[in-house]
Amino acid sequence: MALSFISPLLPHHDHNRCREKALQTADRICDNRGVRLTPMRRQVLELIWESHKAIKAYDLLERITPKAGTTKPVTVYRALNFLMEQGLIHKVESLNAFIGCSFSDHQHQQLLLTCSNCQEVEERPAEAVMEAIDRELEQASFTIYYKAIEIHGLCTHCAKIDATANHIIE
Amino acid sequence: MALSFISPLLPHHDHNRCREKALQTADRICDNRGVRLTPMRRQVLELIWESHKAIKAYDLLERITPKAGTTKPVTVYRALNFLMEQGLIHKVESLNAFIGCSFSDHQHQQLLLTCSNCQEVEERPAEAVMEAIDRELEQASFTIYYKAIEIHGLCTHCAKIDATANHIIE
DNA sequence: GTTATTATGTTACTATATAACATTACTTTA
DNA sequence: TAAAGTAATGTTATATAGTAACATAATAAC
Ligand SMILES: [Zn+2]
Ligand SMILES: [Zn+2]
Ligand SMILES: [Zn+2]
Ligand SMILES: [Zn+2]
């Protein structure tokens, strides 16, 4: 129980395990759904999972290996669209960047906490928030298709550094 | 009491009054703060307030009158940045577009409801949602700088049309 | 009026994303 | 298993969004 409640954003968490789990889950999900996690799509997902920082399409583009530099934007965007459709990644709308989904194995809604200092993004189900939004939408008689709940600020770790030293950039 | 509770998004509301009120409020706010709502900035604000639809920077650009077509992107973005700093407009991050703020005369937090059919955006204070977010951020020990709460879907009006006829574009 | 500050103009560029059509790789089924 | 159909990727070109750096103009402060 203890370990599984450690936030993925703790600075020294076992990110290899984090990434491997996400990739295995992706393999399984795509297999179950009869959709193809092709080498290109998987590589984009792997690159996204190299950290919890949101990554931009053109940064992915530079890092795709089959003759790095020859892959074109549209290829990356197609892979990104596939991964979003399958719920394997999320777009951070306010950054034009992408993160791996931490809860891809079940239907969920998420709030994204983006640290302006370290750029890491924490995805949280925030159920109480989602319920409050549902109530608000009901009052407004609004039929929801898509939701982007994004918060920018300082994560715990960076806020502590900020309190100690005093050299936050942003 | 009755009139003031009519949603600004009702199809036939008195939008002239809506716009004039917003512009007068902007004049007053800028005057009070000792900042300058220059002709360029005011024109951008006027163009934004022509409707409740979110409008894109390059669409504004096309509509700026001093020799329409000669104004450069940077001019519009500078005006937009000023208006955002003064809280007179909001950016809809998930659309790369802008709307006039409906509550610029007091400090507030907002949730944005964007209709995928008619493109109108309704700004709502949604205090219960904001409180739920505050609690979530406290739990996460996250220090907030900026918040984007954006919902896409169908407004009441368009949902009704959808129910009657059946030709929603999206 | 001169100086400082703020706003806008100008040129050039960087960054983000898609359209349209050709080719390749997989899947289906005769 | 060959042919046909479908899905994925490649290719070329373009559309859309946003900024850097420096010049000029307008306003404010002294
Ligand atoms: Zn991790
Ligand atoms: Zn997720
Ligand atoms: Zn109105
Ligand atoms: Zn507002």
C-alpha cells in the first residue's frame, strides 16, 4: 500500500518502472481494442514517457530515431492523435504539449498540475472537482464533450526550493 | 432582478448593451489604474466584444481598421497581452482564441463553457468548482499561479436545436 | 522644452498544426 | 496465395499562431 501512494512527481521515484508500466499497459489496451500500436506510435509514446515533463510535438520530432531529422511533423501529429484517441496521452492545452496518461487503464477525468519551475505535470483524478463541475454544467444545461482543467504554479518540491534558496526562474 | 439574470448567451439578448457596458467598464478600470486604453487597445477590445464567440488573433488582425491588412501580428498580440494583464479579456487556451471578460470589475476566477456548435463562450464564476479546486491544490501542496478551466460541448440553445433537427456540425 | 517612458511600427523569424495526395504495409477474402 | 481493400506512413506544400530585435512615434514627467 505505502509505495503505490508515492506521488509520481517525487523527485527520486522509480521512473523506469513508471515508464515500463505505462508501455505495457498501452500494449495491452491496444491489443484488447484491436488497434495497432505501431513502431512509430510506440516510439512517440516512449519518448513522451521519458519523463513527467510535458513535451512538445516538435521536440518529439527531433528525437524520433529512424534517421532523426527526416520524420515530418504530420507523422508525429498523427501518432499523437492516435495516442490521444486511445487515452494513452493527454494534451496540455495551455502549453501545446503532451504528457503520458497515468490512468490509461480506466475511464477517468483529470486535472493537470503543471509546475512552472520544473515543467513536470501531475495528473490527478480530483473527483470532488469533477463532481462540482458536473453540478455546474447541470445548472448551465451544458452538454459536455471535452474538458481541460489545467493549473500552473509550483509543485511541492519546487516550492520548497523556492522557500530555501530564492532563484526560481518563471 | 429578472433581466440581470438572463444569461448573456441567450440568442436574442441585448448585446449592444452588453458590449457598451464592457467598454465603459474598461475605460473606467484603466483610468482608475492609471494605465492607457489606447485607440489600438480599445479597438481590439471592441472587436472582441462584437460577440460572445471566441475570436482568434489573426481574425482580429484582419478587422483592425486603420488601413485593414497593414497592422502586423505583433501589434495585436501586444494589445491582447495588455488586455489580459488588465483582466479585460481571457484567453481560451484550448482554442487559441480570446473572449471579453464578463466580470472585469471585480477579482474572480472563471470556468469557460464553449459551444462546439455556435462557438459562443459563457464565462461562469462557478464558485463551488473553484473551492473544490482549492481543496485539491491544498491536498497536493501545489502553489497556484494560473488556472484554465475549459469545457467544450453544446450550449442549451444548440442542444435544443440538436434534439429537434439533427444537423450539428462540430 | 527637454528627457524619460510607454506604445506602436517594421522586418524578420520561430513555433504549431493541417491539407492533399502518393506510397507502403497490413488484413481480408476469394 | 493473389488480389483487393483498408490502415498507416511518406511527401510536398501550406496554414495558423506567436515572438525577437530594433526603429520610430506618442505621451508623461520634470
Ligand atoms: Zn515517473
Ligand atoms: Zn489520464
Ligand atoms: Zn452579449
Ligand atoms: Zn473573467
